[in-house]
Amino acid sequence: MTANHLQICREVLETAYREKLGIELRGSIAEIKMGRQPVWRTVSGDDLITEEQPIADGTAGLLLDPEIGLLSYVLPFHPKTKLRAQIKRALALRSQLSTERNFTGKDMEASDPHGSWRVILHWLVNANDKEKWAGQIMAVRRETAFTEELSLDAIPITSGDLSRNDSA
């Protein structure tokens, strides 16, 4: 799995945003205009927030769309990938981004006025590793119901490479 796979995912998402919504993705948090522009970041696959160089090992792609409250990660999967740690970190981020309410049911100052955020984890999985990925996901889901707060899915890579097709 190479950084090229993340670049292809970014290109597919950029094309979809541009053609369907007329919106350009930004490349960094600093480029977000008025706090509502979507941004693509290359982040650490461990902590899911530290910005990394696109060619660095252990990186993940992140589509951050504040307009709809979305953190959508694209994570390369290897048999040694620590899915449990990535899921735990994603749950912590989800919790930090949840809408805070006090006992009166009114929004607190720290709440996002647009509501709670959704966190999605997509792993790029080679066909040979699909069973290993599924086994790890099932083990985590058996251990805790909190994974229901996240969307967990695999993007299969059947020929060792991703293609830029319209099914994405």
C-alpha cells in the first residue's frame, strides 16, 4: 500500500465535490474559509489528527467537512495494523465532537451549532488481507457496542491498485 492510494482517494473525492457540489477541497486547516470549507489532510494513522507529509509511512487521509459535520478517514490496512487503537482514537474524537447539552437540554457554548459530527473509518484493504481485516473488526464489535457510533468499512484493492472509477 503506497501513498499513491491515498492520493487516488483524494482525487476521487475532490472530483466528486467539484462536479456534484461546485466546491473545491482545501489542503490544510489554515486554508478553511469562514470555518465551513471542506479540507483534505494527510494525518498520522496513529493519532488521526497530527498533520503529516503525504509520502510519510503510517499516514492516513482525512476528509474534514465542517458544513455537514464529517470526519471521514481513509486508512491503509496491513496485517500488523492496530485497528483497535485506531477505532479507540476515533471514538475519542467522536466523543469530543459530540453535542454537549446540560440538564435543561439547551446547547452549551462549546457545542457546534450545526449538531454532532459523524466519524467514518474506511480502510484500504488488499484482497489477500480482507479476512484479517474482517476478523479484527468483528473482534472489536464483539467487545464493545460503542463502535456503533462509527461507520467502519473496507475499500477493497483487488489488483494491488485502486482505480479511478465512477463507483466511488
